[in-house]
Amino acid sequence: MRVLFVSDEVAPFTNKSEVATLVRTLPESLHENAGVETRIMMPRYGIVSERRNRLHEVIRLSGSEISTGDGTEALKVKVASIPGIRLQVYFMDNVHMFKRRGIFADKAGKLFPDNPERAIFYAKAVLQTISNLGWQPDVVHAFGWLSGMVPFLLKTDYADHKLFADAKVVYTPQKVEFEGPLDEKLIADYELTRGEDLKGKEPSEIGGTFADAVIHLGSHDSEEGVDAFGEDAEANMNLASAVYERVQSGVPA
């Protein structure tokens, strides 16, 4: 099985949420114990040190022009190994969208006003990079608020793409302490399909709507019938494996 992991964060590169640690441990567990072939992607924020983390550019994957509401933005793709394990993380690098001293807000705590646009750009960048890589995933698992537009694009613009047509989509939402809904202008500028279904909704809300299955974080683990990751790495691996197999077999979430 091939699984693409798309996340807001991956430890140790950034570690400001529980998503970061989960996306550090889960791919490793699946790779080492279940033979799952993985690819991992996250944004290259300005707080990620290239020198300390030994990032280097992947020339053959860089150079794509990602369409935005008022033109295009050049995308660089960089890669680094997770320390201590044989897994790599691909970083989506764009100065305008990501090279800031924060993830959703600046050092003073002021939210970036374009967070919804950054979510759209990130999803487009990831799927374009996988297309350039020529790597066909069986499952795409997106984690976090910024990754919430990935399920939407896979089910709309990329639904008939040869690499993604058969891929199933799993989403793990993350609670954030802010609001960032898509507005009518942003939807129109990016010419998003099914705009009426998106207006006024957060990327995380959209991700859950368009995914084939949702696995929550531990805060939902007390709710009956809700799939939720906890603190045990083996249990998380078993849960993810079961959900991946379930969506591939066509069993409703």
C-alpha cells in the first residue's frame, strides 16, 4: 500500500501541535511494521532552519507555477530526512505563502489574514508535486487545518487525474483557536468548483466533508463510534491500517 501524508507540521521540523508528533511517528510505524510505502509533505515555514535540518532542493520537482487568484506563484520543493529514521519529508517552499516566522500567526500572535488562501495554495502545491513525482498513492491522509483543502481538490479538480482517480482520502482535523472561512471573493478568484458548498466554511470543515473517512485526534476518543488517534503508537498504526483498508474496500465511513 502507498500512503501520502500531507500535514501542517511534522516533528521535529516544527512541533507546535499534536499533529506534528503524530505525523512523525505514524508513517514510521506503518513503514516498519506494515510495509507501507510512504511520502510525507509539509510547508517550508520560515521557522524551519534549512541549515540545521539539512534541507536541499529537489531540482526536478521544483519550478512549477501554481495558479493563484491573480497570477501564479513559483514553487520550490525541498527535502530532508527525519533524524534517526529512513523517511524523508518534502517541503513545499514559496516565499510569499510560507516563509514567515510563524505557522498561522506572527510572533506577536497576529493572525495572517490570508490563511484560507494559503490552505488552497498548499493543497494545489502538494498535488502538483506528486503529479511531477509520478507517484501513485492508494490513500491520501491529510492532517490539520492548513491541509483541509486537499480532500476537496482530490474529489473535484483532480478526480479524473490518472494518479489520483482511484485514491481514497482520509482526513484528521485539528482544533485551532481562530476562524478562517473561505469568502466569496477567494472562491471566485481561485475558480473553485462547487463554490456554494465552500462559502463561509473553514478548510478543516471542508476537509471532513470531502474525505472518505475521518480520524479525529485524542480529544474525541471518548465518543462512541468515532475513530480517534491516541497516545499509543501501535494502536494508532492499527487504527490507521484498519481505516485505510476499509475505505479501499468501499465500506462507508
